[in-house]
Amino acid sequence: MKILDKYTITSEKVPAEVTISESSDDYVNNYEIKQIKVSKATDLMLQHLKEMVIGNVEIKVSEILDPNEVENIKRKFKEKAQELVDKEITDASAKDKEVLIGKLIQDMLGLGELELLLADNELEEIVVNSSKEPVWVYHKRFGWLKTNLAMKSEEQIANYASIVGRRVGRQITNLNPLMDAHLTTGDRVNAVVFPISTKGNCITIRKFAKNPWTIIHMLDPSIKTLSIDVASLLWMCVQYELNTLISGGTASGKTSFLNAILVFTPPNQRVISIEDTRELYLPEFLHWTPLTTRLPNPEGKGEVTMLDLMVNSLRMRPDRIVLGEMRRQSEAEVLFEAMHTGHAVYATLHADDARQTKNRLTTPPISLPESMLGALHLIVVQYRQRRTGIRRTFEVAEVVPQENKVFINRIFAWDARNDTMEKVGDYVRIMDELGLFAGMNNKEINADLEERKKVLDYMLKNKIYDVNDVGRVVAAFYREKERLMDMVKKNTEPSKVMKMGVVR
């Protein structure tokens, strides 16, 4: 057996050791999680304590349904669990008691052992296919891995799905065997019950990034999603409100990339984002209102669709509208109408390259007239190589109107052989648009792009990765550009920059 990686994780003060290994006995790599084992007697005691805690803590229905009350409920359960553990288990150390209380909280308020997987920030997906096979995970570096965890029964899987559904007012039953929901942490959950899922009850959890990737993560040499030339161009395009579509295949990093470039939004502009499940996470000081859709209740009432939110957002005085994913003609029509009425618009779309993006927009099910596409300025395509799992910006193209049609002009493209981003075409439209909106000539635009590259390079060298810190440096560029550029030139230490108020 070959060890590929080893690290520790903690959930509710319950520690566990993760070992990722390659074995000649299996076709896929393994994800083994080792946690503190409790004796059968202790396990029986925990079940007894669990019943006592549930029976002694008063929780209102309104608290259970309110996501803002999660921490308050957890605090109540912890206090009662602490009291009972101190009373019933007198011979355990303080550390052991912490672990036992953590296990109680995982079982009572969480998803049991799955909580440890949810605590692993290296995972993107957690999949339960049935109780007959182990839980699978998708690791950021190692792809799909088979774990040593398994659900005890189909009933347990169905129970977990019901718990998730109840928290957001949704049900999963034989009559409604499919469910889309989310955890209070923002992680997206999909559940399918037997017999629709023929192996058994199935749960898929896509993890929400607690610390979202910024453009600096993507510029890091160990990741190099895009080049600094492309990053500086996109920064300028976002500042001056050029409409941009992020396209790519499944799991190519479209939403992460959209989140990264939205950090370039000036703080004095209002952003309205619309998603099925909230995945975007912008700097805390931005003027940002996130909206999410809602499915109908069991009686078929109360549904709030993407289209409802898009139409409503136009009445909210937005400067910028962000659509999580464009799927239908009605949504696309409202989005492009917003572009035509002067709003800056950003969205994602499933397509493998810029030309395919154009085709998807003009053919069913979206079927927009090609003449409408002239309001779109840029298409940025993201790509994930299935063999290695690396993600790259595949190409950057401008949309150039021509009478009642548009043509796609590729500016940058990824060279797969050398793993570099190359300039493959000349600007036809973007420089004119930037000149119009920024009031600069081409020489001034190029000088401005060079300054942005210096700021990005400064953040990269000084490891400024946090979304709020990156956002504050960007905001300082807008508000105190000369002062910031002087600090960048002197390579001022981040701690001193923070003390001077540029980054807090």
C-alpha cells in the first residue's frame, strides 16, 4: 500500500486522522478515516444520554425552521449534554468528555459520521449510493476516493435526507422521491430514494467553500488557473461593467471563477445575485444582496423561481445582476434585456468553448435571437482536465456585433502542451469599450493594466488570499490608487499595509 497523503480533521471537537492511499487490491484509491473508537458500553450510554438530552431540551418549531437559530439550538444541546455527561460519566477526562459531547451533537443535530467528511475542506463532494457500499468522496487533489465509512441501513440514509429536508421546509417521500436542498452551512444536497435509485437510497452533498478561492489562489504557481495578463484584463472589464458570461463543463470551476472576478466590483455599486442554492461569497463590505429560489411546498404553493427573482431584481436598483446559472429562454431574455437597459450582468452557462456558448444561446432550449447577443462583451471558458483534475481558463473571447449577427473573437487561449495561457488574437471590441467607459486611450489602458498586474503580483508574493483582504486591496486601488501603488512599489509588508488602513 502506498500512502498518498495524511492529515487530521476535527468536527465538534471530535478529531480524526485521514489517510489517502493507493492499493494493489483495489481499482480506485482509498480514503480511510480513523476516529476515536468507543466501547459498546459507552455507545449504549451515549444512546441513553441522547434520549435524555432530547427529552430535556425545549426547542420551538420556529427555532428548528429558522437557519439563524442553528447556533442557539446547538448551544442549548451542548449545555444539557455537558451537564448529563458530567453527571453520568464521572471517570472520563475533560478531553474524553469533549469528544463524547461532540459525538452526541453530531448524532442529534448533524448527519452522524458524515459530519467528519463535511469538516474536511479538501473534499468537494460526498456521495452515499446505498447502505450496501461505502461512502464515496471527491477530493480536490485525488479525485474520486472510496472511504471506509458506510451507512448502517437504508432507513438511516432516508432519515438523513428527511432531516435535511425538514430544515428547509421540504419533504422526500415515495410520492416525492427527488429532493434538492441545502445544509445550514450552505452545502448543497440532492437526495433520491428507492426504487427511483435502484441500488438504494442516495444522497449527494456538494460542499460549499467556507473560504472561497480568490483570483490570487488561481494565480498561485501551484494552481495557475489563469495568467496574470488575463486576470488584470478581467479586473478592468469588471470595474468598467462589461457584461461577462462564464462557461465550461460540469465541475470546471465556473462558479468559483465567477466569485473570484466579482471581488473586483467597486464597493459603491449594488450587486444582486440570484442562485438556486447560495454558492457565491463576496467580501463582507460590498453592497451585495444574495437571493435564492424556493421550491413549492407539498401543497404546490410558495414557489419562487429564478425568473421571479430576476424580474424582481430589476426593481431593486441594481448596478450589477449575477445569475448563478442560465438554463431557460425566459431567464436569458430577462438577463439580456437587463444588459440592454444598462445593467452590468454576469452569469454561468454549460458550454465547452466560446463558439459553443454562442450556439447554446441561439439554439433550443434558450433560442435567443443572435442580434441580442451584441449586448454581451466577454465569454470566459473554464476547463477541467478529467485525467489530472486540473482546472484552467480555457479561453477568453470577445463578442463582436456585426449587423444582426455576432462573431466570436478569441483573444487568449490555453496551450495544453505547454500548460500556458497564450494571446492568440487581437482586440476588436474590448479596447474600444474600455476606452469609452474609462475615458482612456489604448496607451493609457495598457499602462493601467500594468499597474493592476503589479498589485496582483504584490498580493501573490505576500500571500494575500482571503476574500475580504483581496477585496480591500481592490477597493484601495479604486479609492487611494497612488498611495497603494507606492506601497506596492516599496513592497511594504502586509502587516504595515494593514496598520496604514489599506488592508484591514
